[in-house]
Amino acid sequence: MKHCVSAANPLSIPVAVVATLLYGYLGMGKVSGPHYFGYVNLLILGLLLVAGIAGIAFAKRVLPSVDDRLHARIYVLLLVVVLIAICL
């Protein structure tokens, strides 16, 4: 499981960066405010980045002690919860 997760994260970074830049570019002039680049709120983006980096630091210390089978089951459960949330 740890090999799957470690391969998925670097692949999602370019997709997220390109999507954010495109979302910002397409919204240019449509949202006014001091902290906006198009539709992207730069203040919230900064907070998400800080929280993500803190989560990575926390996970590096905690996740190696979690059994791989338990981690795989929790990951699948999380995906099911997200699917249900999207369907609602």
C-alpha cells in the first residue's frame, strides 16, 4: 500500500497545479477581490498548502507504525466515504 500511495501523490501534483492555473486564468475579471486570481482565493490556497505540508510531516512520523493491511482498508473506506459524499 505504501508503494501505491507514494506513486500516486507525485502524479497528482502536476494535475493539481495545471488545474489551479487554468481555473485562475478562466476566471480572470469575473471575481473581484484583493486575494483572488480568477476563481482561486489565494489566501485559502496558502492555508491549504500550509495544512498539507503539516499533514505530510505528521504522516511521516505516524504512518510507518501503521500496519500495511490496516492502512489499505482505511484507504478503501475513505474512498467509499468520498464516493458517497459525491453522490449525495
